Amino acid sequence: MKFSLKITISLKKGMLDPEALAIKHALDNLSFNVESLGTARVFFIEVDESSEDAARQKGQDMCDRLLANPVIHSYEIEVSGV
Amino acid sequence: MKFSLKITISLKKGMLDPEALAIKHALDNLSFNVESLGTARVFFIEVDESSEDAARQKGQDMCDRLLANPVIHSYEIEVSGV
């Protein structure tokens, strides 16, 4: 069966996000004056697995082995049928 | 009033996503064999505006002026109160 994984990877709380700081600075220069800014990466992955749990496990394995750095990143996985 | 914007920026349909191709290739090399893979960027921005509509408009302006390239990107804005 096909499942769609939505994996959101963001920096752990307290981690410095230089990219977000730079973007916030640029927005302030354009006089948008935002209070705070954070960033995240999202992956939309379609997998062929026997069950929803197997699909979620595959998502976790992909995060642990490639997509996320366990030291600085946290991730959320949403599974839905296709 | 403070509002929280969640801005999701992704490539328009049909656009080549070299980053996604490279990641899919790496996942296949790790024998994950995914069917398809797409990526998106998410910005969590807190703004101080008079109304929800004003906050949404500010989000659109930020996308049009800095965060998104209108030629290749499409974006979604979710507004919620803080």
C-alpha cells in the first residue's frame, strides 16, 4: 500500500539559527519589523509499505540515517494514505 | 495584537527540484526505495498587527518581496493568534 509521509525537520529549541537571523535582519531592513522568525524543512515522501506503522518506522529510519542530524534537529512525521 | 504566521514555500508543479532528486538518490542508495520525494521550506513568523487580515497581508508582502521567488515558488500562509 502507498503512504504519504510529511516530515518536518526543525532545529531543537535553544539552537542558534543563523539562517533565520539573516532572514529576520533582511525583513527588518525592508521595514517589516517581525517579532520572531524560525525556519523548518519539510519533506513530502511517498512510500510503498504494508502498514501505516511500517511507513512511520521507515520515515523515522530515513530521518535517523540521512534527513536529520540527531544532535541539532528534531522531527515530526505525519502519515496519510494516498 | 500578536499573530503567528506559518508560511510554506514550495516549488511550483512541474519545476525540477534538483535537491529532492539528490536526496531521493541518497535514500535509494541506503536502500529505502521511496516512490517520490518533494521538499518545502517553512517559516514561523510572529508579527504584531491590528487584525488577522493585516497579518496575512504582511505575510504575502514578505513572500513577494523576499521569501519566495514568484517565478518558481508557490506559497501558503496560515495565520493563528498567539
